[in-house]
Amino acid sequence: MTREERIKEAEELIKQDNYQEALMKYVTIWKDTPFDLKVIERIQFLYSRIHEGTLDFQPSTSETYMFRGISRFWEQDLENSIKNLDQAIKLDPKNHYAYKSRAFSKLHSNKGKEAFDDIRQAIDINPAGEYIDNLAQFYSEIGDTANALKYYQKAAETEPDNARLWYNYGVELMENKEYQRAYEMYKKAVELWPQYPDANSNIQYLLDAGLVKRK
């Protein structure tokens, strides 16, 4: 069965209000593409429906505990988010996405040191540009511009075909008034994705404001 067929099958289950079975199918799809935001959004939606309906659903795997933890994060139930992510990591100590998710829950719980430890653990297991970008974001949030710029650059260089990472690097540069360098990062993003709306908008702003020279 192809990925598209599996998604169609899961969506049919949602139409039947069979959220638990649909969730389990989407989790297996996620395993093949762990950075697919659309799949993650569907899983979060399903957990929300299960939670709102007070359905009797008990996670049994690292991935299902992880996504319940992510769902609790979006509901701003940070304590239970962390508890579920703890269980996900206990069941699978190599679940790098669970470490990344727990890092965000801890950061928003004012557990900054633990948050940095978790995102670095995620990077140690899987040195993806996505996670390095998250580390840069954490540094930016605590006002450490030097490290934020360092890791935004490293993230983009780790996944040079990822337009969003070049864009994020550009945003940090722009916020620090390094306009010409920001312009160059936005241009890289647009080269990869010509229709990138935010990158195109920021390029036009920099040009219209006379903050950069067109190249």
C-alpha cells in the first residue's frame, strides 16, 4: 500500500469518527516521514478529538505517548505533556522527536537548562537541521544572539535544500539589523522555493525600505 493510500484510509476512518484507529494509522505514516508537518498536525487533531470526547484511549508505544504529550503541549497542559513525553522516552530512549518535543514543553515550563539538554540529546541521536534550528531558536529566546546566529547557520548548512531553514536564519539576521546578510538568506530560500511568501515579502520590504542593494 502506498503512502497516499494509507493516508486516504486514515481519512476515511476519521469520516467514520473512528479516531483511535485513524490515529494509529497516522502514527505508522509518521514513522516513515517524521518531519512531515501535515502528518503531525493530523495526529494532533486526532488526539484533540479523543481528548475532547473523553474516549478511553491508553497509549501503548513510545510514539503514541509522544503524540499525546505533543497534544497536551498545544492544550498548554505542560505538566502532563512532560509526563507523557517522559514515558515515550522511557519506552524508547532513542526517540529523538520525543526529546525535541519535551524540550519545548520544558522551555515553556521555565526549565531552560533541561530544555537545552533535551534538544541537544535529540541532536546527538539525529543531527538533523530541524533540531539544530530548534536549538538556535532556544538561544534566540533567551537573548543569546551569537549562539542563535551560529546554530541557525549550522542548521541551514546541514540541510541546504530546506528553504525554511535559510529563511529562519534570515529572520534572525534581520532582527539583528544585519540586513544585507538577511537579504542573501532570503534569496537562498526563494531559490529553493520561488513562491515562498514570507521570504518574498521580506525581500521586498528590505528593498522598498532602502536597507539593502539588489543583487
